[in-house]
Amino acid sequence: MVLNSSGSEENTLPETGSGFQSDQAAPAPSDEVIVVSEESSAEAPESIVADSVEAVSAEVDAPSTEAAPSEESAPAPAGTPAEAPSAFKRGDIVEAMITETTPTSIKVDLDGKAVGTIRSSEIDRINKRDLENLQVGKKVAVYVVNPRDQEGSAVVSINLAAEEQDWKSAEEYRQNQQAYDTRIAGYNRGGLIVKFGRLRGFVPQSQMNAERRRATEDETPEQRWGKMVNEPIVVKVMEVDRDRNRLILSERMASKESREKRKESLITQLKQGEERTGRVVSLEDFGAFVDIGGAEGLVHLTELSWQHVNHPREVLKVGEETRVRIISIDPEAKRIGLSIKQLAADPWDIVATTYSPGQLVQGTVTKLTKFGAFAQVVDLPEIEGLIHISELSDRRVNHPKEVVNEGDKLTLRIVKIDIKNRRLGLSLRRVNSAEYLDIDWTTDTTQAAQPAAAPEAAAPANNEPEAPAPESESGAEE
């Protein structure tokens, strides 16, 4: 369009309110003629005339016919120079070269297309060692925060570039289901916070391994997990959501794989008969699993104690430390057999040296079966003997409950001792039998019923001797 000094043409400059703020004066008439082509109006900003500001002419190829300015081609603020579009956009990761370093900023060359600035606010957060490595000529990856600031240069960040790389790495770990070794950085009410490169991932309480979950019995997070900060932890990536800044990790998923690797390594070092200190990690109906330094071994129910044990919780607690002996190693199946009772004195040694057939003892009935009743020797609770059903009474007995009940304390006579097979035969009906009058006459009954006490070091026993055949029925079996 063409404007003359009088502004009398049909298409004049916008008046106050159409292109300027309400508190600005309308542009003063100008003698200079500004020509803008329709072809160039979509590419370059249009110039306006303002008080005390020189008019800026747009480059054109040819003059155009007169046309009223549209809303899309509204004039830019006075004095704004024409700018070429940036070669980069926000969020780009660019390999840059450091060209200048000062205490307050670092200048980088963005592939020869722009100059980037790392501002002082970020430099202050870089640790001293990394900062010393940022020398002129060094190449670094930077994240484009702003392609062009008010000074015309790009604002870039080294830290954000590293974080973006960590997000990509986290996604790769998730896809490959690879375990990641890191450390616990903190905690909150719901779980643990761990480091993943420069990122912070979250391990919910439900995704911790069994040992850590057992520590959640305390009331506050400080009591639960405060002492775990800086401890090593192995995790797998469960979820990566960059938009929500969400990184969820699981220790439980990584635990099985980690345990297997540790077990393979440990099995090659173990020797049968070796003693170790371990920690009870879980209790099952069939035994207890004990961690002996990176791998778990099984203490079978029968290896917990010399005394009869119905469930491991009767003698052990989760988290408790205990000494164990390695009794079996299976490298192919990756199994380790452990024993606690073998570290204690064998109570059958006391039976062999202290008791004899015909001797009277005190016993407590512990269990009834169809073939008899088991009784625990009062003065040696690690030992249980069997009162065969035929040894309960002189009359016919269909079931032991007709004669005795669990918990009954009885005077019993030893009728059989089998040290090799660890069996002790007891009798109720022969307590007053005439065949033992000579033994009862020559031996003080009280001393016979109270044999020498077992050493304090003796551990409980786990024995359920099979039913011995009564002396009058040598062929009877359980």
C-alpha cells in the first residue's frame, strides 16, 4: 500500500485502538513512503511508524497494489528487527562444542548454526569434578531450553540433556527387563526413592523384597526405612512415563534373578560340613529358608531341632540370626541343605549312656495315633518314645484315647532302646509288672525315674520313633 503525507488515501495506517495500546498516541504522519508486497507480507514482519522511531522498509521484489492490512499481518512492536527462524526447537538434544567459559556462563557452538548459553543458575548446581571437565574445545550433549532468547542466542542445559538420556536408558531397561544396580537415596510414606542416573525412581512398598517388607512393622517411615538410605539395591524398571515424570521400579522383580546369580557364585565356595551364620528370611510348613551371605538354603523341618517340631515358627522367627551347618550342596539344582540341630549335642548319646531297658521314667503324652501314643521323656524333652497300643493296658484297646489323653503325665517303663534307628519303646501296662520286681527292688525308683539331666547345650530333638514291637509280639510293626 502507498501512504502520502496527508494520509488521504483510502487505505490508511491503523488508528489508535486498532494496532496500538489505548494509552499510546496515534502515529504521526510521515513523509516517507513504505512499500510492502503481498508476496513478502506473509514472510517478514510489517513495520509501523511511531513517534521518534525511524520507519523500517521491508525487502520486496515488486510493488503491490493497495490492500488493507489483515489481522494475520498485524504490525509488530516498534523497533523489532526481522529474525530468521531458528535451526533448533525446544527439547532438541544437540552435540555442542564449548567455545567460552566464564564464572557465570558457558558458551557452546551448536553445530555451527547457533550459539548456546549455559546459564549461571545451572553452573552453580554442577559438581566441582564435572565442572572442571567442561573445558574449551570439549564436546558435550545439551538440551535446547529456548531456541532464541531476548539476546538472540539459544538457552541450553547439560543437566537436562543427561536427564533425557537417562529417560531413554530407563525405557531400554524396561524393554529388556535388565536389572539395575543403584543405591537408596531416600524414602517417603509409600516406599523408597532410588537413583537412576540423574533421575529419581520410586520403589513402592509392595515391590520391595520380602526382607525389606518385614521391616515395615514399625510405625513411621523413619523407623521403617531411615537406616536403609545409601544401602545398595537391585531393581528392574516397571513403568516409564516421561510426560508425568513417573519412573516406577521393582526390587521384588529383580530379587529372584539376583538371588540366582549370587547362589551360583556362592555354591562354588561352599563346603559340606562348613558352619555359617545366616538370617532367617522366610518360614514354610516344610522348613525355614536362611540367607547365608547372598544365597538362601533350606533348613528342613526335621533339621531344625532334635525335639519334635510341628512348624518352624515354634523355634525360629523371620529376621533372626542363627548358626547353621551345610549338610548338602547340589550345584545342578542350585540347592543348599542346612541343619541347625546338628550343631547341638545329640540327645541319643545321653540315652545310650544313661537309660536301660526296664528302667522307669516320667513321660508326657504328646500325640495319639491308631497304633499307639507318643510320650516325651520329662527329663530329656528332646526324646520321644512310643507306647505301642499293645503296651497301654492288659485289656484289649481299640484306640489309645480309651486309656490316655494328650498332656497326660505318666510313669512309664522302658522296654526297648534302639540307638541305631533312634527308637525308644515305652510301656504303661508293665509299670507294675512282676517281671521287673528284681530291678525295682535293687534300684531306687526315684533315681530311676530321674536320670542324669542333659547338658544345657543339648538342643531339642525331632524324633517320631516308629512303633516298636512289644517283647511278647516281636513281629509287630507300626
